[in-house]
Amino acid sequence: IMALVVVPSTQATETALLVHPSDAFDIARHPTVQLALQITARLLATFASAEATAAAGGSALSASAELWLWFLQAHLQWKSGALTAAMDSIERAIAHTPTALDMYTFKAKLFKAQGNFRAAAECMDQCRALDLQDRYLNNKATKYFLRNDDYEAGSATIAMFTKHDSEGDVQKTLYDLQCSWYELEVADCFARQHKWALALKRLAGIRQHFLDQYDDIFDFHSYCFRKTTLRAYVDELSALDTSFGHKRYQRALQAAVKIYLHLLDAPEDVDGLGHLSAADRKKERAKVKKQREREAAERARQREEKEREREAAASGNKKDAADEKEDKKEDADPYGDAYVTNKDFLQEAHTWCQSLFQFHAPPVHGLPDHDGDLLATCSAETLALVAEVQIRRGKYLKALRALSTAFDRVQGGQTVHADVFLVLLKLAWKMKNKKLGTAHALLPPIVKAEVARLLQRATQVTTDVAATNLSDFVHAYVALATTTTSATSFRVYVTAARALRLVEKNAEAVQTALATWLQPLTPSSSSSSSSGAAPQWRDVSYEQVAELVQVTCRVVLCRVRVSP
């Protein structure tokens, strides 16, 4: 149990010893976890009595052992969903040893789990201040600042460990270093603030890193043959084949495609002002334009001052190397407008996905043979987005290839990912309602049969898809997914709510389904309050809650007339 909760890398093996794969994973009710909590509580009680004995003149127990007992108890409580109790335990550990860095990092993680990103960032920065020479703590503090949407603080924090000139640009230095994890966090930070252009600019930089890596290998072909380093050369080529299947490229792809699909559906939100009325958008855009003009004038004034200083200090008009290097750091597009102005958003999204079809990869162990593309190395979320893009482009065979690959990754006793099911349902809905345009008549029967087969496999409903209401497949998927994975899998309910909005015409039926799904998730339900079980919200992110609330409000307000 200690390996499970303290060392995350062992979870894949230790979890199999604790819970059967076909059972609903609920670590709070598992007897091993409950036993570990009881043992930890008894040991801590022993330490409390030993402290009283030591105060009376007796012998004391090990102080470090008590510290790590509090740490272990906090981990067990966190895994069990008792965040308040875990916070109390970690506070006791910090009071015991105020200089233990691991206690602060775990406290910041608890704040993040509670949704208090500001407190998490402050706690992590407090931990960083305890050891100013630790690069890891500096990076963690930067990440927490960015997840609190505080770009200025995050940029200033990472600049402490970034070697650059006093006049240089830290962001340009990090781009040259191909620091992709930082660029991903910055892109997510901008995306949460609806600064789509700046987010896409960062994501495009990540994609350029992978393209540069692919192009740079051409310089080593002749070198490796001349030096006869053939084994390393083959290893490099094999690694290059799967470079676009890297998790950071997939994460950047997911973020970029989501932005492009959003802008495709809501083009008025291209500058993040789509939530305003037309009149308010016009006023706000005028304010933004004036602000940018003032900033451009200020940058021009600073350049003129530097130019005059160089002319006064230099002999003649000759520039030195430092001045030329400084001039090259000027950003021609500081706001990223080039990534959203006069762009075909669907084609831009396809450009990201094309790398997964274009580059070839060796067969993946444990999976059926594929067509040599990188789809077999992608996550379910990536495959769902790729299929969504191909459906919008009218490339239904490519969409089916991505969906089939996602189904091939599903093992026995598991259900297909919720995002994959939603995209498959969209394709089935389009085919059933003949909304594919002229392509509907040209689709071969085998394609239609494959869509029906995948839908039946996802829900275990054997009836004919053409003769069955698609809402029945939604309810069947929810019933199957919540019994084979976890009753608190919020993604299932979010997906089901979005799916019902698409296929169900009866608004009252949608309301009834949502009420049924939400009832066991409410914190005031008797199942979680009377029995002392773990809170039902423990594996739910605040983004998922917001998405479900948004979908629910759209269902209620758009299809039913209700009182305020």
C-alpha cells in the first residue's frame, strides 16, 4: 500500500494486487486501505502517548518516523477522497517539521485537488523559497502559477533558472531550448483565458520543435555511414518514426484541435469576446485596438532610445554583434494574430492530424495490425479528436480508421472511452438522418455496417441501429460504463448529456435522464453522508463540473420554458 500511494510509478502493478480489474475501482472501501488507515492511526496514537512519556522524563520515539506517518496518512486519505482530513494530516506534518519540502508539495497538490489553484500556487512558491537552488521546485512553482492563470508570475519564476542576457527575451530563450512542457502550460493558461491567438502561437512552436527534429536527422545520414555507427543510426530512425506519437505532441494536438473546432463553431469568438453582444464586442475591440497601439508606440520609443544610445557610444554607424543579436529578437507578431486571421480553421486542424497519418510506425505489441500510421500509439482523446476532424472534412474512412483503432485498444471488461463513443454517435446520427450530403449515397455498405458494429460493441445492444432510437444507445452506454469503470466517472455523464442533446428530441426525457444521473453524485445524497463513505466528487475536476453544468443549462434553457 505504501508503494501504491507514495510511489506513483508502481500504481500499474500494485493496483492489480488490490482491486480486480473488472470491479469498480473504489480505493476508499478496499479492506487493505482501511486496514492501513487503522494501523497508521494506532501508530500515531502511540507517538502521542510517547511524547507525553518523554515530557515526563521517559524515552522518546523517532521524530522522523512520526513525520512520515503523518505523510502516509495524508496520502491514504487523499486517495480515499477525504481531502479535508488529508489537509489536516499534512498540516500536522508541517507543524512537526516546517522545513520538510515534500510536505509543502503535497499540500499544494491537495489545494489543487480542491480546486483552489491560487492557494496551491502560493504554497508551492513557499516551498520553492525554502530551497532557492532547486530547479525542480522552481519548475513546479512555475507550473502551479500558470495553472492559476498567472502568466506574469510563472514567467518571472522560470526566468530565475533561464540563462539569458539582461536585455534578452526569456520566452525566446525557452523556445530555442525547446522547453515544450513550459510552452504547453502557457498555451493552456492562455486558452483558459480565451486568448486563442496566443495559445495557438505557443502550440505552433511545439509542433515546429518536432518538425525541426525530423528535419535535423537528414544532417546525420552520411555522418553515420562514414562513422559506421549503424546500430545507433537504426535506433534513431526507429525513434523518429514514433516522434509524432509523443505524449507532448498529442497533448499539443488536442489543445490546438479543440481551439480550431471551437473557432469553427463560434467564429465570433476569435478574439475571446464571443460571449458579449455585438455592440459590446465592438466597444471592447476598439479598446483592445487602442491598447495595442499604445503598446506598439511604447516599443517603438524604446527602440529609438536604444538606437540613440548605440549611436552615441559607438564610433561610426557600425553595429556590434550584440546589437545585431538584440535586433533579431524582435517579435513581429507579439499577439499571435497571424494564427487566427484569414485562416481555414478546419484545414489548420487537419494539418495537426495529418502527421499521424503521414508518418509510419512499427507494429505495436498487443494490438492488431494497423496500416503503419501513428494512430495505434495515440490516446483515446487524440483518436476522438482526429475522427471528429475527419468527419467534418467528409473523410469518413479516415474517421472510421481512428475509431476502429480506439476500439482495438479496449481490453476485456472495459468500455470504450467516452469521447470516442460521442464521436461515433455523431457519425451514426449523421448517417441515420442522412446529413452526410452527397457522400451518404456514395458510402459503401461495409462502412455503414462498420459504424453499426462499433456502436453495438460500445453499448452491447444487439438491435438494428437503423430501427433503434439512438438515445437508447446512450442510456445503454451509461449503464455499461458506470458498472465496468466507476460510478463516479464524470466524463461518462458529461458525454451522455452532450449526446442526448444531439439525438433526443423530447426535452422532458433529457431532463429526466440528467436528474437520474446527477442524483447519486450530489454531496447531500444519503449514500455518501450516512455510511461515512468517500465523497462522490473525489475524482471530478472542476472543468468537468463546469462542462456538465453548461450542458445541463443548455438543455433546460434552450428546450424547456422554465421559471427563473
